[in-house]
Amino acid sequence: MKKLIPAFILLSCLSSFGQTINGIPIKDLNVKYLQIIGTEKYMSSKLNIAIDIGQRTALLSSNKDTARIKDEKGEVLDFNSIMDALNYMSAYGYEFVQSNIVTIEKSNTYYYLMKKKE
């Protein structure tokens, strides 16, 4: 029984790193660059965050959740701000390169280019 408790704790810690983009674990992404796209949520201070890794994504496909970051249960992660998303991707080895904000009819869309640290 004493050996099962540490094993259970270890397994639960490992499962907390199950975040994915397009079904690929973030730690296993084989891309040098990615783009964080943040759009304002209606009636909320939070943002919808999508990740463009150069594959067919929500912007191009009929499945609107493909480019969203999902947890180990398959649920879309919420981010409080674009800085929250930047810090999140930084923890996975990406660094900020450049940003751009596009405003259309009082609605902002944030584009942040990230590069994998070497």
C-alpha cells in the first residue's frame, strides 16, 4: 500500500501535462514557430486563444476547436489575458518574437509570433 501512494501521486502529476493542440501534446510539437491568436470573448474579460502551428486549424476547418489548447480531459483551456497565454507557451519552451493587433469594429484580435528556444 505504501508503494501505491507514491506511484499514484507520480501518475497524477504526469497526467496534468496532457495539454494538446490539434490532438498533439504541446511538449511534442515539432514546430519552430507558432502563432497565438487571441480574440475577445463576448461579455467577458477573458480571451479565446487559438494556436496556429501551420496545420489545418479552426480558422480553415469546420471543427472550431482544433486549434484550441485542451487539457487532458479534452476541455478547452481558458486564459485570462494574452499575457497568460504567452507565459503558458513560454513554459513549454517558446519565446516571444513579434506581435500585431488588428481592430475591426471595436473588436481586437491579437497575433503573437512565438519561436521555439534552441
